[in-house]
Amino acid sequence: MLFRAVLLALAVALGAAGASASPVVAAREAAASGPLRVLPSNPRYFADTSGPVYLTGSHVWWNLVGGQTWKSDCRRGAVRRFSYDAYLRRLQALNHNFFRLWTLQQPAFFECGTLVRVGPLPWLRGGPGRATDGRPKFDLRRFDPAYFRRLRTRVAEAQRRGFYVSVMLFEGWGLQHHGAWRWRGDPFNRRNNVNGVDGDLNGDGTGTELHTLDSREVLRIQDAYLRRVVDTVNRFDNVLYEVANESGGYSTAWQYRVIRLVKAYERTKPKRHPVGMTFQHAGGSNEALFRSPADWVSPESDTFLTDPPVATGRRVVIADSDHICGLCADPTFPWRAFLRGNNVLFMDEFLSAPENRGARAALGQTRRYALRLNLRTARPLPALSSTRFCLATPGREYLAYQPGSGPFRLDLDAARQSLAVEWLEPATGRTWAAGRVAGGAVRTFTPPFDGPAVLYVRR
């Protein structure tokens, strides 16, 4: 508790001075303070042994099995080697504390017009015989130790630097999309494994059946893989699990089974970690997520960018731009989602466009205020602000957001004392102390600058 208190005081001091995101604040709010649990008093958030934890950060899909050559910015024709160390240092500097650790199943992709090999993958490639890419076939009964070493090493390094990671168990989008060339190289394509396993049961040239209950043989292989993943990372405190990235609506029963299996197997282990289910693309529904046995979900909504649904606490919600608009970069999205009670993720190739810089900076800014707020009691209360974006413990503290520009109203009727006023200009990271305001009524506030504004009013 002392460590968190020191960090909180530092965050307040830097914020009051108008400091930009700092690796010192970023971090070291130890992610290794016990595995996350849903916060009983406010189940919109997780908590560790020190208190509530708000999760936010950037993620990109080559941060686990990338490592040869991966794209940086196809619009500039740039392709370069991915550095996990540089990636973590960048996230620290932005004050992020969470990212999805992606797995991929196909051994090669085309990026920026270049064939990129992916590896290591979970299964050993020792033949006999050659797969469709000319390399030795996979043996689906034998694991590649290199994959699990990398998984363990990357989770450990993330924990050392103060990050939570969502360990992705399966990748579903690639099984459905980009045509037959992806399935052509898949380990479960019968031309690529020595076990005679055929994941394309209906012969349609995709592997969607892998994420159903249709093949007992496939399920046995997947179950062994899931146990191996849990064996590899169970000892770490900074772990969450995600069943699959954007597997389609057909995968619901299979995903529920995976969640239950991981939870049951972890009950035989020293530690328990949250398991999440993310939006099913295509053909999924948010209700399938909320009905699931998952601890956290990432839903989809046409209005998420502009008018995010209010998190009710039915599940911890992680609003991820990946499931909302892909690689969009609306810098107002993190604030809108955070003030509706969500945790927030941004799918980010680290392109240099201003909107990308604004979005990733906003994630770090929301985290700085999450450290200052009492998340045990703070609730999303849109009705208190004329902008409809407000997170508050009425009578004690209010965080409001103006996504446009100019004055707006905030209902301080529940406050019986005067409150301190602070402004943040998201575009620059500057803050202003603006005296005090009397409670007991609806007050109008005018930002001391043009453009989007954050108002923090507190006892």
C-alpha cells in the first residue's frame, strides 16, 4: 500500500505541474501485486492486493510471434524488425500498463507486399515430409519448446516493467478471412501435419471448424495446448487470458468450453487469473459475451467511438478499438470510454500520424487520473454533465470530459462543501489549478483553452 501511495502522490504532483506522460509514473505501479480479481465494490474494474487497477494500453499483433521482419508503416513502404524491448519502453513512456499478447497460427503472412515468416508456433516442425511452405511438417502431438520459452520470457519481462498482459490463446480472424492462402499454411491443414489431422471438415478452404466442438481429435490437441500455456505462465501475477481474437459467431460454445477448461485447470495450480472473451467477428453478439463464464469482455458497438455504452459492472469491460473500428485513431475515444466506466485498449501499429499520437497519449492520461480517483466508489454518471461524460463519487469527486469545445455544466448538488478545480488540456498534457467552486448546485465551467477538455473537481 505504501508503494501505491507513493506512486499516487507522484502522479498528482506531476499532473499538477502539467507534466507529460512519464515512465516513472508509468510504471512502476507494480503489476506483480497478486493476480487480478474483480473488484467487489465496483466490478467494472479489477483489483490486486494493493487496490483497484484500471487497465489501458496499446497493442499490436506481432508482439509475441513476430520477431523476424514485420511492418512498421505500409503507407510508407516501411518494413522492419520488431523489438520487444523497444516496444515495452515505448509503452512505459506513454504511461500504459496493459496490452494483448497476440498469438498467430499461420506460419507466414504478406505484409506491405512482403512474405513474412511467423514463429515460433506451438507445435514442433520436424517432419517427416514437407508442408506447403516447403518447411518440415508440424507434429501436433509435440510442442515446440521455443514457443513456450518466448511466451514465458515475454510475460516475465512485461511483469518486471509493470505491465499486465492478456495472453491470447487462439487467433480466429485469420481462420475466416484473407482467403485460402492463410489456411494453406495452417498447421491443422492435413497437408501440413504428420498426424493426418484435417481441420477443414466441410472442405470450404477455411479452418473455422477448429473453433467448434465438431472434432474430438482437434479438441484433444487444443486441450493439451491450453494446459501447456497455463503451466507456462501460471506463476506470474500479471496474466489475463483471452480465448480468441475475433473468432466468428459459430465459436460460442467452443469459447465457453475453453473458458471453463482454463478455469478448472487453474484450480489445480497456485494462482487464478481472469479469463476474457472478445467480440466474435463476424456474426457475434455482445450478449454472447455477457452470458459467458468469462471474467472480462471486449464488446462491439457502432456508437463506441462517439457514445460508448455505460459499463454496468455485469462484467469488466475492456473497450478495444480493434473490435470497434480496427486501426482507427480517434484521440477522443479513450476519454469517452473511460468516463463510461470502461477499461480501454488501442490497436496501434505506432504510425506517426497526429491522431495516433493523440490516441495513445490519451490512454496514459486516463490512467493518470484513474490512479487519483477512488475507483472503489467512482461510477459512470452521464446525467451529471451536460457533455454526458462523467465518472464520479457524488459529493466527493467528479471527472468530466468535454469532447468538443467551450463551456459545459456539471451537477454538484450532492457536494456540501467547496471543491478544488483542475483542468487538463488533452492535446498538450498541460494542467491548470483553477481555485475552488461551491457545491450544492449545477455549475457552469469554461475551460481556459479551446478544444477538448478534462475537468477534475474534488474535495
